[in-house]
Amino acid sequence: MLRIMPIFGTRPEAIKMAPIVSAFHADDRFECIVTVTGQHREMLDQVNELFGIVPNHDLNILQPGQTLSDILTRTINGLDRLLAAEKPDAVVVQGDTTTSTAGAIAAFYRGIPVIHAEAGLRSHNLHSPFPEEANRKITTQVASLHLAPTSTSKANLQAEGVNEADIVVTGNTVIDALLATVGKEIAFTDPVLEELASSGKRILLVTTHRRENQGDAMRGVGRALARIAKSDPELVIVLPAHKNPVVREAVLPAIEGLTNVIITEPLAYGEFTRMLSLATVVLTDSGGVQEEAPSLGKPVLVMRDNTERPEAVVAGTVKLIGTDEERIVEETTRLFQDAEYFESMASAVNPYGDGLAASRTVAAAAQLLGVGQRTQEFIS
Ligand code: UD1
Ligand code: UDP
């Protein structure tokens, strides 16, 4: 049996890796050695619990206020010893977090092939998102197999000189995870959310955490949310707050105590996808949410100046609005008040996947390791 080691450490990686782990576990050509770094703790464990993933190894690296170099060095040190002992035939890393890039470097240094899931996303600005654009470019340099979610991401890789034979367009496994979860009508743990679900009220679902938005921009987001809430008391804002204290200290003071704002702890994935399907409009700086919401036909306002996920912008369900307070208020208000404009953004599109990305991932890994053929690619 071939030994395959998925390595991940944060919430979005866990969500996107869950279908991959499950597909490797179900395939008797592979032994799957799940390794987590613990870059996130509660937010990682919450996902693993939902998908029934019990890691074989946990580096438990999280430190409050961790710097990027803390994450990088603690991950590489921990993984180097583990890779020497476990000798996997290949590792799988996902996306653009520092765990992901550290995992790729550690494996590359040990001569172990790196399979990069969600390869080829590019904003074309090295400093935004920071440090993700740099992280994914570094991972590209050391990967043996590049699993591009869409034809756009494949083209980005080819433009940088990656051989076409080393790229497979799989779709994004986030759609596999979403489709496996969203129809389940999972009950909210918090009764306030259950009450909201049956109230029929219009919901603005908000998430924010990006490093480049922390500080002034995020304080502006908090002020914008307070203005939106006060100007439309019938609207309910739901904000599942990221665990990062820097984020909470910036956003929450302006909105705490407002009666039509519900601030929660991070929602378990099943609860979050249900809230996503209940939401009228989504306001976010998240990568994963930009991919999921269009599948559910939800208009998404992205609090960033650029995106490495242009497909849904082109399709018209996602709009980049930046982080200016006035603009956030204006754009959000317009979506709630202008029915024609709302309808123009509220069509369901699936540019990021068809729910079969994990099986294409396993097939591509099998081909890389000489035990199978890749399947038909995702056509985006
Ligand atoms: C990380 C990723 C980012 C990804 C995001 C998803 C990097 C550099 N950043 O950013 O690409 O979009 O995750 O959410 O890899 N914390 C906890 N418990 C948790 C999670 C976080 O306490 O479960 C707190 C800790 O104080 C930690 C801080 O949040 O120091 C920041 O976490 P970190 O992983 O460094 O950065 P994120 O902004 O979460
Ligand atoms: N998500 C979740 N609970 C929440 C907020 C988000 O499960 O309270 C999920 C969301 O559905 C998406 C992922 O977390 O799949 C996005 O994670 P995040 O925004 O932290 O990171 P990014 O995608 O920006 O890297």
C-alpha cells in the first residue's frame, strides 16, 4: 500500500481536506496518515469532529499571537522528524496557509513528492492577500503535482512555466464538502439562531479575518456594520467571530449590544453552511466563503481590493468592494433596497466544482505514484 500524508492546520484547510481524507481512506491502494499542525486549535478540531477525522499526528503548534515565522519554523521542525519516521510516498497540502507552505517545504527537503490541492490561484499582488499569495507561489515551486480547481488557475500555473502534464483540473473540494453538508438542515446549537431561522427575517451574514485588513480597515468594517444595523432595524446581521483576538478587538466594539446584531463563536461547518443558505446577502473577506456562496445563489460583497477567485466575479454573483467604510454601507444597503440589482447578483453558479474534486484528487495521486490513471478533468 502507498502511504499518503495529508498535512493541514487551519479551519479552511480542514474543510477542503476532509473530502480528500475520506476518499483516500476509502481506497485500498492507499494508507492515509493524517497529520495536523494545530496552527488553529478550536476552529480545526471543530471541523475534524464534524467529518469524523481523527489525526494520526498532531504537532499542536498554536501559540497566542503567533507570528508567521513561528508557524513556519514550528511546523517545519515538527514535520521534519515525522517525515523521517513515517516515510510517506507523497504528502498532500492544501491552499495557501503557512502550514501548507511549511508542509510542502519540509516534504521537498526530504525528497518526498508534494501534491498541491487548490493550486494556481493568483491575485497577482504579492502583498495582497498577505502572506497567502507568496505562500501559494512558493508551494508551486516545490510541488510535483498541481491540482488546479479551475481552468483559470491552470492557466496561471502554465503562465509561470509549470508543465501541463503536472497539472490536473479537479474542481475545488470545498464544493464536495458543501454538497455533503448543506442539505442536512443541521440544528443550530444557539437557540437565538434557531429562532432567527424560523423568523423569515432578512439576514446579512458577515465574516472577516484577513491579516491585511486588521487594524484601521477592520475598525471601519465594525463602524459600517453598526450603521447598517441602525439604519434598518428589521435586518439582522450575523457575525460568527474568528478566534483571532486581534480581529475581535477591532470589529466587535462598534456592534456589541445592538439588538439586531448577533455575534457568535465560530459556527461548526454544518451550522455555517445552513446560515449561508438562510442569508440574504454575504459580506466577507474569506476565500472559502467566496467559493461556497455562489453555489447557493447568494450575492457576495468581498471586502478586498482584489481576488484570486475571479470566476464568480465574472459570473456576477461576487463583487469586490474593498474596505472603505462608506463603500461597505453603500453597497450593502443597495443590495437590500434595489430588488433588480439584488436579482442580478442572486443567480446560482458553480464555477468552483461539481462535488467530484476529491475523487479526481485520488486518481491524480494514483497516476503520480504509478498505480492508476487520472479521470476526466473538471470543466469550469
Ligand atoms: C490563517 C491563515 C489564513 C487563513 C485563515 C483562516 C496563515 C498565515 N494564515 O489566518 O491564510 O485564511 O487562517 O481562518 O496561514 N486562534 C485561536 N484558535 C483558533 C484559531 C486561531 O485562538 O482555533 C487565534 C490565535 O490567537 C492565533 C490567531 O488566532 O494566534 C491567528 O491565527 P493564525 O493561524 O496565525 O492566523 P489566521 O488569521 O487565523
Ligand atoms: N466557516 C465555518 N464557520 C464559521 C465561518 C466560516 O465553518 O463560523 C467556513 C466557511 O464555510 C468556509 C471556511 O470556513 O468553508 C472559510 O474559512 P476562513 O474564512 O476562516 O478562511 P479562508 O477561506 O479565508 O482561508
